Amino acid sequence: MFETLKMKLVQKKQYIPDIQNAQMRSQFRGLPVVKDNMCCACNQCVNSCPTGAISLNPLKIDLGRCTLCGQCKMMCPNGAIDFSNYYKLGADKRDKLIITSETTKEEFEKRAIQARKEIYSIFNRSIKFRQVSAGGCNGCEMELNASSNANFDMGRFGIDFVASPRHADGIVITGPITKNMAYALEDCYKSVPEPKVVVLCGTCAISGGVFQESTELNREFIDKYKIDLYIPGCPVHPLTFINAILDFIRK
Amino acid sequence: MNYYTAKNNQRINLSDIPTIDFETFKAQLEMTNLRPIGFFGADWGENIRLFAFLVDDEEGEIFISSALLDKNAKEYPSITKENHQYHIFEREFYEQFGIKPVGHPWLKPLRLNQDKHEFFEMEGEEIHQVAVGPIHAGVIEPGHFRFMCQGEKVYNLEIMLGYQHRGVEDLMVKKPSNQLAESICGDSVIAYNTAYSQVMEALSDTKVSIKAKLIRAIALEMERIAIHIGDMGAILGDIAYLMGKEVYAVTRTLVINTMLEISGSRFGRGLITFGGVNFDIDDELSEKILSVLSEVKATVEKMTKAALQSSSVMSRLEKTGVVSKETAQELNLVGLIARSCGIEIDSRFDFKDEFYQDFEKKKFSATNDAYSRFKIRYKEVIESISFVKKLLKKLEVVKDDEILVEKNDLISNSLAISIVEGWRGEVVHIALTDENGKLRRYKIKDPSFNNWWGLSMALRGNGISDFPLCNKGFDLSYAGFDL
């Protein structure tokens, strides 16, 4: 037992104190920076994109489809596309995820997630989720698990994953929603007591991602129910997830 | 014996693979001691061509044979009856082509229409069933478990998967990409992407540089280190030894954040590509990796020592979820789990490439239980750290190599196979091209494809409360199985 306790001394404090201003490593591929005036419309980025996230004239990137693989940046002969290390990528509307020349970090931060009065008054800074993996590859699932570890520790903000939908305020969906999971997902959603929120976590959940052309998907759920929050990433970084939820439940 | 003998990552002309009559084919598979790593069908005009891939782990050779079946055939005599290693391959073949292996002991689809089939049931006054899933209590992938219990004791566990089925093999034929390969099984990004890239490079005769191969090997070992450490934490978390859980989790963060510095993604997405790698490891980064790994090694050693000194940890780990060596062999278990049962297979060493032939394959004294599955992870973490150090040294010699070469077109009427030892075990990718040089069939085998049945056997005779502990020890992939 003493050996175990000694580990605590060795480890010291591991958590990130100010999670909303945490420093991200410069190599991280986050919010794309798009420069339409440098685009020569050569189509190389469009052809290299595995998910069809890029459109030309004017140059736009759909963050809801983008897997942040960085292939377009490597293909572009003029440097019209770059990726910043800005990690707060969550948005409350699907169309806010379209990145154009006008999008800057500051502007995106301001408009991406609007505070909603009812959210604050109902959940009062604490929100519990039931997570449903519907075809997720275990990438987003591992990152969501990491959000609760000693580094990110989202429990201190009142954000948690719970074991039953009955205890939850909403569901977090990962994966492109397979035919075989469609029923279980809807069942789980119905088991969450009202009022409830739906969060789509990861590129696959938002648009189908690299699986969008698969015949084994059933994405009716997305059209049928209101989606409250879109958190892009492949996989979603814990800082992206926690910050999106914090912005979502703020006053 | 009528086989074509091949090596790992080699292109083979389809016409070189013998097509023999089904009776001989079946007899060959029933008689042999060789281990199957692939058994699947492909549309072949009027027929279905049934391929079998067997390996000799000691010699590092792959034996390939095939037979034709009529497309309208309704059934064929099952091979499983004589050789149990084929039980799951035949179920998959039946599901994909609808030809029934007559005499198969438990013929249910693997991934489709699960609701319409019955479970393996036990009857008796005190017997009760426990149904778990598809949605589990934690943040994990979906799958259904059906326990047959008497009180706490589990008599049988049947595992029903398929919820994650995304039609990956078809997508791979339609629109192959590195990004898709990475997303098949998101915890084995490097292993899957390496296997895909190697298959495509073999099919197109693209020669990647030594430097690119080294960076791939380093990334693969780092993936192994990171996930093994995370799993060791998860095992301890499931027996409520929370100090271990948290310490391993934060130690894992160090490794994956270093991966982020290499590739821009914590799991190494975007690093490997058809033709080489996208990111270089320079001297500065190399120093960084070395210093992080020595820190990781010190913490893991200390934490493991502390954990294994605790009698409450040992009493839960020892003799829990035992899988005997004989069972493991009969079920054809692979990778980490096979090694924890005393079967020394490891494709890094069995199918040696230019780097691993310098490394020594160390024996592991297996105890076949949860303790064995914990201990082998520890052993492999320490080993992998020393491999990364050695690989980084080799990298200095080839500093001036290109990391990415121009890729060639795929060669028509060919087949290639790539076996990569991911952290779970062998990831097998097999691709076939048609007469126009387009992919016609893509086959993937995750180690979980074999090992889910090992988990089922591990539970027999154990208390149901030990299921989470056994499950974490195996830590199998749902997505990699369901495809």
C-alpha cells in the first residue's frame, strides 16, 4: 500500500489547470485557414480529399466532412490551404462548419456556439451524457474516455458520461450510424428523459465521413431529431470536446 | 500438397495460384497443421473462387491455394467438422456468398441479421440468462453478450457482433484510401494503414525508402506502447485499483502526445501513406522521443512494481479467465492473447523484415490467466521502448533518404498479402486486382476475428463479475471484427 501511495508523490499534479486556454502543440491540425485569392482552381485538393469536403470558386472546406488528414495542404501548389492548431471546433449549427476565406479564429470562436438561455437554466452548468457508438472506429471513443482521465478531467466541470440513458441529459453519438445500430440508437434516445440534447461527435457522426458512400448506413436519426451540437474531428481531441460542451452550457 | 508458396508483402500473379478441385482442396485443409489466416471467396465470372491462405510461422512462409465453386451451388461439405480452426471463416463465407457449409456445428451469420437467430442455450431450473448490450455502460463500441449462468457462475458466453458493420471491404474496392484504412479500426491506425500501404505498394511494385519503413516501424512500436499502457490501466481500473488506472492513463498521454508531435494526430493519423510517410523524424524530434520514452519506462516500471506487490491486485488477476494452450491452438488464437497462452507467434519475428532480424524474440513464461495478459503487456512495453531506441539509431544512418516516393499504377491480375503485427496481433490485408488493374476484392482480417472466441472460453467456469476484467485483458476490437 505504501508503494501505491508513493506513486502519488512521484506523479504530482497532472491536470490542465485552465482548460479553456490550454496550449495546443503546433503540429496539431485544427481549424483550416483558407485563402481563396491564392487558389488557382487546379482541383488537386478536391481530388485528394477522401470525403469530398472541399469545394472551389470560392474555396471552402466543410469541417463536418473534413477528416483533418492534411492531404489537401500537401497537394496545394500555392499554399491556399493550411491548418492552424486552433482546437475549439464545435458549432451549434451544421452550416457554421463551412470554412471560407472570411473565417478567422476570433470570428469562429465568437459565433460558433451561441449561449442558449434554456440550456443554462435547465442544466445549470452540469450535464451528463450517455454515449452511443454507432459504427465508431474506437478513435473518438478512446478520446472521449481520455476526456475523463487525470489530464483533462472534465468531471470537475460537471460533465460526465453515465451508464444509463435514464440518468442522462442527452446523448453523444460517435460513428456514421450503421443499419445494425440504428434501432438501438433510437431506443436509447427515447429512453433519455425530456428535456434532452443530442451531440454529434466526430466527422463520421456529422456527415458519415469516409464511410458516407457505404450502403450499410442508416442516417435517418440525424434528419428526424434536432441536433444541438456538432463537434468535428477525426478523432475529436479531448480539448475540442470539453471546450465545446463548456461553451454549450455557459450562461 | 498443391500450394503456391509466397512471402509477406509480395506480389503474386493470379494465374500462378493453383486452382484445384474442391475435394482435394478440402482434404488439404483438413490434413494440414498450418494455421489459416485467410479463407474467403471472390466473384469469378460464373463461379466463386475460394481462396485459402495458410502460414508456417516458423519458416515465415505463406501457402496459397484455391478452388472453384459453382455460383448457384447451395451447399458444400464443411471443413470445420475436421479442422475447428475454420469455424469462423466458414461462417463468414456463408454470410457473404450464401453457400451453406453442411455439417458446420454453429452456423449463424457473423455480422448481419442477428435478431433472427437463436442463442446457444442451456436449460435447467436454476439456469438464467444475462443479456448485455449492444450499448454498454462505458464509452465503448457496441456488441451483445449472452451469458448462461447458474447463480454467479458462467457456463457459456455467446458473443454476437455486427453492430459496427460499415461494409468496409466493399468500400475499399470502390474507393480505397489511406484515410479509410485508418478508420477501419481507430485504435490500430498505424497497423491498418501500414498493412494497406504495403499491399498497395506490393501490387504496384512501388519501392519505398528504408527511412520511410523505419518511421513506420517506429510508429507501430509507439502505438503498441501507448495502447498497452492504456490497457494495463484499464485492467487495474476494472479491479478498482484506481491509482494504477490513473497513472497508466497519464503515462499513455505522454506517448500519444509525442505521436501528435510527429504526425499532427494523437493516434498517428495522416502519418503513413501509399508510397512512404508524410512526416519526417528529425534529430530534435528523435531526442524528444527518446527522453519521453525513458520517462515512460521509469514510470511504468515503478507503477507495475507497486501494483503487483498489492495482494488485492494479485488475488483478482491470478487464475482468473484461464485459457489453456490447447484451447488457444484449437481456436487459432493469435497475437498478444496467443502469447499470453504460451503460443510463441509474433509476425514481427516470424515474417522478418530487414529490421526485426536484428532483434531478439524473448520467451514469455505464460500463466494463461488475467495476470498473464497483464504481464505480457508490461513485457512488450519495455521491449518496444528498446526497439524504438534501436530503430531511431538506424534512422541516423539513412538521414538523407526520401520519405515519400512516386507511386506506380496497380498491376493487373495480381494478388498481394501483407501481415503486420499490430498491438493486438496480426492484421492481415489481402487485395486482388482485375484485368484493368483495379481492385476486385479486398479482404481484411483483424486479430479480434480469431480472439473473440478466446474471450468466450476464458469466461467458462468464472464468476460473471469477472467479465469486465477478462474483457479488458483481451481488449478486442468490435470495429475491426465487424468491418
